[in-house]
Amino acid sequence: MEAEMVELSGANYVPVTPETFFEQSYSPSTYVLTVSFINPWQPALGTSTSYTIRIKTWDQYNILTPRYHYVFITVKLNKAPYLKPVNTINFNLGSIKVPSTFTTSFMKTEFIDEEGDNIIVTCNDRKLLGGAGTPATWTTATETAGKITIAGVLPGDNAWAGNYEFKCTVEDQF
């Protein structure tokens, strides 16, 4: 068994140079052919791209007359998740005195992914603004059951007084 990318030319399918994201593997012991599209090119907004895979099968009795099976694949644009239009997340923590604790949280359900992909939120960039942007190592960002919580205990030193920036990245698994 083998697979190849083809395109329709006139009334026939002809092989084309496979895209870099096209992979295949065959296990002779189980007779399983695996065809994968790993991170295919994203089509332009509002469009899709179609591909045709031809799978060729044969055995020792029909090597010269194989059978062909076709798989048609359409790659649609994978859009990034976004904040639901009716939701706003308020990250203004107001004034916090040195030393004290703070906490703020939001739910991953505040975001939507049109394709239904798993949403991933990371909040690794937490820093004191101004100067060298000192990392706020005394803060944590955790996720529990879809709830993202940013918390910390402000050190008892006025050197940590100032404005802070907490950046979170919202993406899907693709």
C-alpha cells in the first residue's frame, strides 16, 4: 500500500510533489497505512484549500492492476480564540499597599474558539513596569478547572511599589 498527493488533470489524477506537511507510514505486519497532514498551510481568510490523496492497494496476485481509493481533504482557516463579545474581563486591581496580597481570576469560558479547539491560556509575563521591567517573581498564574488565577504577596519593600503588567496569551492547540 502507498499514498500520494494527486490533482485532477483533465479526466485523470496525476501525482504532484507532496506538500511538506503530508506524511505517510505503512506497517506491513498490520496492513495499516497512516496518512497525516501535520500543520498544513493556513488558507487565506474566507477560503479553504482542498487536497486529494490517492491510496494505491495491491497484493501479490494483482501487482500490475492495483486498486485506487481517493480521500478528499479540505483545510479550513483555523482562527485564534477571542473574548466573547458580551464579556469583558476587568484586570484593574486598583491600588495595593506594600505589603499585601492580591488575587484576580477569569474563566477560560470567557473566550470562544470558532472551530471548537481546546483553548490554552498562559500568563507567564508578569513584571514591574518602568526601568528594566523587573519580573514579578512573587506572583503566580495557575489554572484550576478552567479558572485562571493570578495572585501574589507583594514583598514588604517599597522597591516593589509601582505599576505592573500581566500579559496572558490565549491560543488554541493548533
